Amino acid sequence: MGRHRLTWWALFPFAFAAPCAAAEGATAPALPSPPYIVRPVNEPRQPATRYVVCAMIAETFRITGDVVVGEGEPQPFRDVPAAHWAARKVDAMRRAGLARGFPDGNFLGDGAVTRYEFAGLFWSTLLEPWLRQFPGAAPNASPRRPEPFPDVTPDSWSYLRVERLRRWGIIEGYPDGTFMGRRVLTHGELQLCLERAAALFAGVPAAVPPGLAPP
């Protein structure tokens, strides 16, 4: 860990892939058309890694790397072998400009992802490009929790991202009303957020996997 400056960007760098400038006034491309299929997870309580989050987002929303949304890494990640199960999905996210690595060229895909980090990634990879494509628009959504999370204050770097996900009904929080953003995201929480987002953009009700606590 001493090799890197431990900023939030360093801990979860691909969440801040910068949006690319629109060519000749063109807007960022919209998501591929539905249906969006979320692959069920086998171990819902297992911590979600960068590999898992990146691969599941790419698979759910069919991100192939053919359409560039942001400014990502020009070269493949040094530590993602071609034979790795997530290699193709991670590289698709990289080519789309949605995945960035560390200064040494590594991805560090086995690192766990916190709930704060996931909110930042989800906003920058899906929701922000969608809003650029349709300025002033918003999906037909209603919050599952009516009030902001008391443990995510307005002066927090994550506030706007978490708030937008709350308002759009993608995240809900814990029974006591908190978000607990420093907790590690689980496979089950990841699946539930993807289910809700897929349903939101497809315009159909989300199916909540049985036995999963709301994220």
C-alpha cells in the first residue's frame, strides 16, 4: 500500500473516468437498448471486488468498449491476465473510458469495493452519461427512502452521487436509516442495485431477489 498515495481516486480509480468531450456538439451515447439481464450471484454475502463490480456492470448493460463514453486508460491493465475470468469485461470498460487503473498501470481487481465507492462508480459510468445524452431528463423513479441519509452529509464528496441514487430508488439504506458507505459492498447488494437500475432504464418493475437486504 505504501507504493500509492491513498486518495479515494487511488482506492477506486475507475470510478472517476472523466467524460469525454462531445465531438462537434454530439452528446454522449445512450445505454444499449433493453432488455438488461442481471446475472444472479451465488454468494450474496461475499464482498464485491473491483473485478466483480466492473464485470457485472459491463455484462448487465452490454458495455463492449465499441462506444467511448469517457477518457479511460490507453493501454490494457498490466495485472489483468488474458485468461482471467473478468478480463474481457474489464477491458471493455477500459476501452469505453469507464475503467481507470493506478499510476503504475495496474487495476488491482481483487480489492474490495465500499458502498461509497460503488455509488461513485455507478454514477460516473451509467447515470451521468445518461443525463448528458438527455439533458434535463430523469427516469420515472421514486425514492424508496424519502429522506437523505443522516450519515452522508452535504459536505461529503459522495453526497450528490449517493443522493441521486437514493432519489432514483437504486439505493435504500439500512433499517435505521443510515447508508453506512464505508462498509464493503456485497454481491447481493450489487445484484439488487443492478436489478433496480436495469428495471429503471427499461421501464419495468424491479424484481427483488429473495432474502437480500436492501442496499
